Amino acid sequence: MRYLERKPGPALSSWVDKLWYLSDAPQHARERILPSGTHELVINLEEDEFRVYDSVDSERCRRLSGAMVSGAYARCFVIDTREHASVLGVHFQPGGARPFFGLSARALANTHVGLESLWGRAARLLREQLCAAPSVERRFGILEAALARQLSRFRPHAALSVALRQLDAGAGVAEIAGQLSLSHRRLIELFADDVGMTPKLYARVLRFQRAIASSSAGAPPWAELAALAGYADQSHLIRDWRAFSGLLPSEWASHRSVAVKQHHVAAPARTGAETSR
């Protein structure tokens, strides 16, 4: 797997975590992408299509154009790894995508949208420029310039940055609302508009991601891991792990040795059609 990334310049750093490039030819046919509480812009430079599969119904497929936006998901979805041949992407900061797309993050929650439906003809022209660019560094520069042109004057409510920090530190939603002098309902509305999920769900995703990050090579001590990540017990960990990844922790552990991009896990093939290359 060839993976490169670049941090954005100061004009975009409040909104964009990183720009990345991936080229790959993995043996596994599909990968699960796990919830992260963030948005992603991805551009397929090899073919003008993306295929997104449902994590429950493995034959249910959405086909989108070769430039799309992925909203904040509450569960995993599955991608076709044949699209790893040459992919460029933008990983936004939590709550950072809204200024670039002109709509509430709620509208993108649990779905994918073709970039052309958001940016119009500029999306098609951008992909053409990126495909023609002679190097990855040049592509990063073109993409960053395109993001800067689309950046609106929108600024999130001041409560958002406080809520994100406090949730990351383990504070409860009611506690955060009290600190901000907001009603519980108003905090949920503001947060979901910018992040694409409720603060409670976002806190669960953070806890799940902490559990993944804390797991080490070999068979993890699940009870200890549950306590470290902030779960009530091992059963609580297993329920969330299954809800977010579609896998039991032990199933996930059997696939984690495969090199994949962050927030991805190799998905075992279920049918002969799925392993066809």
C-alpha cells in the first residue's frame, strides 16, 4: 500500500485535518470503513465511479461518480478495493466540512453525495485537472486551491469547539450544555448541524475509536481494553464494537494484521462474486 498525506496550509487548517493519496492493489476485495465522526471528500483518479456497499446487505450497492463526499456515519459501510488504484482525498476536522459544501452536516449524515451535486461543473473540472496532474504533490496543490475557493464565510457556533474538546475529555452532554448556558436540546441541534450526529453518538464513536487505538498486536485483553476506553464492562464494549463495525472484536482482530488506511478494516469475502477481480 502506498499512502501519502499532507497537512493543509493555515487558511484551511481549522477545517481540514489532512489531504491524502492512496494507491493499492490489495488481495481482499472489500474493506469496511468504520465511523469516525468526520467527513471525507474522495476523488477516484483511475475510473469515474465509486461503489459503496451496505454493511448488512453485501449485495446492495450504490454507484456514484468519481468525486464524492462521505458524511458522518453511525455504522460502517463497505467499499470495493479495486478503487484503490489511485485515490485522492480530504479528511476534514470534526465539524469542518460544512463551510465547503453549503448545507448542514445533517443532510450528509449516513450517506454519500456526488461532489458535482454540491459544486456543480467545478467538481467535474477539478477531477479532470487532478487526473492530468503529473505528480501527487501537484495534485495536493490543486486540491487545496479548490478547497480554498469553495470555503465560505460560514463560521460555526462558538459552542462547537468547546463541545468537541469536552466530549473528547469525557464530559457528559448535560454537563457541557450547562457550561455553555445552552439547553440540552439546543446543544444537540447545533452540534448535529455541524458534525452530522448528536453529541451522545459522537462520544460513543470517540470511545470506540479509543478502544481500537488502544488494542495491541496479538489477542487483546478485552476486559482491560473496555475499562481503558471507558466502557462499563466487556459486554458493553462488544455491543458497541458490533454496532459500529459489524464485527465482533475477535472477528476484527483476525483481520487487523492486513495493512489498510486509518479507519478501514479488511472485509472477508462472503461469496465468489465478491472475490472476483
